[in-house]
Amino acid sequence: MKPEIAIIGAGYVGIPLATVFAEAGKRVVLVDVTRERVDMINRGESYIEDVPSEVLARLVADGLSATTDYDVLRDADTILIALPTPLSRQREPDLSIVLGAVRQIAPRLRKGHLVVLESTTYPGTTRDEVLPILEETGLKVGVDFHLAFSPERVDPGRTDWTTKNVPKVVGGITPACTERAAEVYGAAIDTMHRVSTPEAAELTKLLENIFRSVNIALVNELAMLCDRMNIDIWEVVGAAGTKPFGFMAFNPGPGLGGHCIPIDPFYLTWKAREFGFYTEFIELAGKVNEEMPYFCRSLVSQALNHSKEMSLKGSKVLVLGVAYKPDIGDMRESPALKLISLLDNAGANVSYHDPHVPKFADHGLELESVPLDPAAYDVVVIVTDHHSIDYEKLVDDASLIVDLRNATGAKGTASEKVFKL
Ligand SMILES: NC(=O)c1ccc[n+]([C@@H]2O[C@H](COP(=O)([O-])OP(=O)(O)OC[C@H]3O[C@@H](n4cnc5c(N)ncnc54)[C@H](O)[C@@H]3O)[C@@H](O)[C@H]2O)c1
């Protein structure tokens, strides 16, 4: 049977999106260049923690499939693009993956197609970059085919807000494009929010990520000040969080992580320059947040110095948690990577334990998760606060802890061997 919806990119965004449509009874096909991923999906094996393999296997048995063959796009009515939008080494937007896929869509585009870009990007991408490639075919947007932007807002690991119940923002090139996109998504997703243009939808996503980046930077800056003033930043954030209005609590930490927040804001910074405009909040937040792994290394160094009269060089350090956020195995842009490399550069012998990340390679280091034996190390550094760890026991067992997440709570605050960010 012909698929109704084709999703290009079987990743953290594409797979949950495919399952939501499949659960709503739609015939869905995922298109991906990575043969192993395609084979795994077709065997019903999920590598995304948000989509359990049992669920994927059931949906695959009901017709959900994956392929490396772009020709399936000819049959589908709707084509959704959920491909990575990284930064280049010079931290400029790299749209090559998305535009490469659009060039694959163009020769297969036909009357009646709906194409929606979901990848996070700067305002103007859908209209100025995607549309011209599709219109080179001679087909006209709003007449022959529809084109829209609709940002993905998935938060990996989250169970209360999912692809299905987070409102979906849609902005089409023409009002008919918006309506068509809202109709297609509305068949599977609970709430639609229409905006007047793709540019408004593109900027909506960037605003959401910039909001987080700026607020995290603010509290990170305060955390560094609190260290000098000997004030507990966690106590302050907790107290401010009791205000029922006008305040939203953000926690400090060892730096930004994940595929979105460290990267996406710079898509706007780059675009703004074209308009002679400097997005200073974004740049400042980036600067403060990028400083955090360096500050955290100095915290580890100070803790060893004060409590054990040891230097980092030659010390045995256990990093606890390396994924970029709790309870998932996603390592993309994880601040643990930078911190581990800084500790390693300083001559520390770094090991790590993470129940979600069996091994990783980065910055020339190849590490495997070791068993959790806190007593075997000079210091344990809590970088990611996975909930499966018993932090009370950790405080009992370790000789020295640097807690960058307030995972040890009141017990850690009361303990002389716990140094908190
Ligand atoms: N991960 C998140 O939490 C999240 C949240 C919101 C928005 N986004 C945005 O969604 C977009 C996709 O992110 P993701 O996290 O799903 O990426 P991902 O890296 O998890 O998945 C991308 C997939 O695309 C495949 N791919 C690469 N090039 C291809 C091509 N030319 N044709 C077909 N498949 C190809 C890869 O093999 C991979 O399976 C990005 O723009 C991202 O910023 C991500």
C-alpha cells in the first residue's frame, strides 16, 4: 500500500513523529541514508529511548516502514523533512543536508504534494532556500504543491509533553499551505497553532531555544558570582522559584548540551548580520555558557586542593553521568565531553560511569563506562544527574564529590566532602 506520509530523517525527531502519525492510523515511511538505521527500524528495533522497541515493532507490524530509497516520495502525499541542521567549523549555518534532501525531493515532486520543513533554521530558509529548488520543477507553490515550516519541539526523555500533545506551530508560504499543513498534522497531533508565514514559525523555534540559552547563562553567571560570595546558588534559585508569578527557575550547570540549544541560536546570529544587526544577548549567553566547563574544572581542582592537598595532575577522577541531560543516552554537544577533555589535559586520570552511555569517543579519547565504585577515586564529579543513581549512598561512599547538578541535595549541602557548583 502506498504511504501517506514520508518523513526524511529517522532520528530523534523523525522517529517519534512517525510513530505519532502511525498511531493515528496513517501509513508512514521513514527515509534515511543510514542503512543500519533503516534495517533496525524495519526489524522493529528502536534506538531512540522515547520510542520503546515494543511500540515500534507493533507499528512496523501494522505497516510503518523505513527505506533508503527516495523514490517512495513519489507515492506519499506529504513529505516532512526532519534532518540535522548543524553549524560549520566556523559556527555558520550548514544547510547542506537539508538542501541536499530538497534536491532529491524536486525531481519527485508532483501536483498535490505537501512539503514541510521541521529542521530548526534561520528565518527565510523555507522561502529563500527550499522554495526556489522546488519551483525549478515548474510546479507552483500554493497552486500545484504546498510548502510550510513547522518546528519540532520534542524534548528527549520527557514523558508529560510529547510530540502528540505539544501544540504544533505551522506557517505556510500561502494561507492554503498553512491550512493544508494544519490539516495533516491535526490528524495526529492534538493542537495546532497557525502563524502567518514560515518566517514567523522559523523564528518561533529560535526564540524558544534562545530563551533557554539566555536564562541558563544568567543563572550560570550568578553561580560563578555565588562561588566568590559564598552563597548557595541552588538555595537562591529554589527560593526564587517559590514566587508563583513573574519568575521561571533555571538551574546552573556545567554548560549547554544537546543538538538544539548550543547550536540553534547561532543560526539567528548569522542571519541577523545580513541586516547589520548584532544579537548581543545570544552572543553573551554563548560566551558565559561556553565558559562553564572551564569554571567547573577549576572547581574540581579547588576541591582536590582544599580537601586533599592534591593537584589535578595524577589524580583519579570519576565523572558521573556524561549524557547531556538526565535519563537518556544522548551525548550530542554534552558539556561532559569538554570537561573530560579539560581534566585530561590537566593530567587527571579520568574515568566515567553512565548507565545510559556504555562507551564514547571524543577529543581523541576513547572511554568505556566503568562500574560505580566511588571509593576507588580521589574525586567523583557529578556532571549529569541520572535518576537511577543513589546519591545519598554516593555521599557515604565517596571521599570527595564535586556536584555540578545539586544531585546530592540537602545531604550534600551538609557534608564537608561535597563541593557544589
Ligand atoms: N533532537 C532534538 O531534541 C530536537 C528537538 C527539536 C528540533 N530538532 C531539530 O530537528 C532536526 C533534526 O534533528 P534530529 O535530532 O532528529 O537529528 P538526528 O541526527 O537524530 O537524525 C537525523 C537523521 O537524518 C539522517 N540523514 C542524514 N542525512 C540524510 C539525508 N540526506 N537523507 C536522509 N536521511 C539523512 C541521519 O542518518 C539520521 O538518522 C534538527 O534541525 C534539529 O535542530 C531536534
